[in-house]
Amino acid sequence: MSHYYYAYHGPENTSAFTTDMGYGLSEKQRWKYERVQPNDKVFIIQKLKE
């Protein structure tokens, strides 16, 4: 069974999201990242200033 997660890439970021740059997780957010398993779905919600 797949689980669904989302990450918010908000206006404090100056460029579009890319996995090449890493996820920039704080220690408080790391627990969610560590729960993701193969076949899970992760949605990146992006809202840049421009």
C-alpha cells in the first residue's frame, strides 16, 4: 500500500525545486523524510516569489 506525502517549496526559496540540490530538511522535518518507502508518492508544492 502506497502512502502519500507532500513538501512545500515556498517563496523564501530563490530557485525552482530540484532533487539535485537536496531537500534542505531541518531536524524537526527529518522524521517525515525517513518514513518514505519505495512505492510511496511524494508531491512537491512549489510557490516561488516570482
